[in-house]
Amino acid sequence: MDLTSKQNVELLLKKHGLRPQKRLGQNFLIDRDLPQKLVAAAQIDAQDTVLEIGPGIGAITQALAQKAKSVIAIEKDRNMVEILKETLKEFSNVEIVQADVLRFDLPQNKEGGRTSFKIVGNLPFYLTAPVIRKFLELSEAGPQSMTLVVQKEVAQRICAKPPKMSILANAVQFYAEAEIVSYLSKKSFYPEPKVDAALIKIIPRPAPMGDSKMFFEVVKAGFSHPRKQLLNNLSQGLKKSREEVTAWLQKNNISPQQRAETLSIEDWIKLMKSYRIQ
């Protein structure tokens, strides 16, 4: 059965007495090429363990299972789990887990350590930032990569460059490199959402770019009032004098009159490393 056919999706849901749940952000893929695009972008091969978030009825899961060593499909909706048992029954390398991914314990190997894994998922809007944050902030053995379908605007914010930076962009780029692989029409989903989507790939850095606590203290202060100049935000947010902040910024070749969104991730790293103003 073609799980990317709108007619087949509707028939499958009807068979189980179900409708797409808006509260769970259920928008099923009806683009025949997209599952393979995801697999290709994620560079899945026979050695990989894949953690799939929100498999829905299993269209992406089937494509992953044909390439990966194993797939752990995490589905929050119990009703979808019953459908997955039907659509994935031919695949012995797929484990279906009914769980909230934000509370899910990561896969372990036989020695009790973390199994190396890649993440793939078609994420609803409300889950995008929490999921990315959860897996990027892992202190050890995080994912090798995250290949995700997200809202177009969110993807653009994550991958932004100056002068369009945001706290979200800095948060992701502090831990990883992110890129937009391609854009997807809203017509690729059923029910059709109000906005287009994007396929993004996030590759965690071997290590964060510095002290995360100090980094986010500085960044949050800088973005506290987006329309205000850095001098005002940093002096108020960090409780430092305007003279101290001016000297600190100029030492790092940053104008006190700049706004936070014009700074690059490298600028924030420099500010973090020289944060202790005397």
C-alpha cells in the first residue's frame, strides 16, 4: 500500500475509525518522493540505528527500514501505534514504541552505554524547539545527525545569519551546524497545513563552543528587548555599567549601537569568553 497517497491515508484512518488530530499536529505526508529524500538527506546506511520521531502511519518508517540496520519509531498517539503495527508488520528491524519523545530514554547497547543513532522526523510545530533542544543538550553520546521536516519559517530562523539572528538560531548554532536541504509545499501534507515546510539537517558539533550557561546568560540579555541597542540590553540584563559594557563590546570589535540580531554566533562566542567585566 502506498502510504503517501492521500486516498490511501484517508482509507487507512477510516478503517481504524480515526481522523487527524490537530492537537497532536498530525499532518501526514502525501508526497511520494519525500520519504526517499529524507533517507538520502540523512545518509542512512546498513550500519545505522535510526530514532524516528512521530512516524504517523509509517510512510517514512518504511523507507528508513529498507536502508537502516534498525529503526526505533516513537509515536505518542496510541491509535497511530495500532496502524503502525499493520503497516510495518513486514519489517523485522522496526521497533514501535508508544511514548512521548521528550520523556523517552535513549537506546542503549549491550554494555549499557548509549547506542550511536541518527534522528529523522516530521515534527509538528509545538515539538520542534523542545525536541531539538533535548537532543542537542545531551551531555554525552547525542545523535550523529538530525534530519527533520519542520515549518518553513522555523527552519529559516534556525539556519539564520546576521542580520536575522534570534535566540533560537544562536541556541542551535552553539551546539550544531544547521542547513536547509529543501523547501516543501504545504500541498505535500494531509490535512494541508496553513504554511509551507522545509527539510533541515542538523549536525551536532563534537563539543559545544564554550560554557553554555555563560553563553545563554549573555545571549538572553542581548535579546531581552530586540528593538533596543546592545548597550542598553546588556547593561540592564547583566547589571553592568554602560561604561563597562561599551568597553567590553568595543574590545570585541562590536558597536554598542548594534542590535542583537546583527551579531553572528562567533561574535557571541567572543563576548562569552570575555564576559567577566571588571
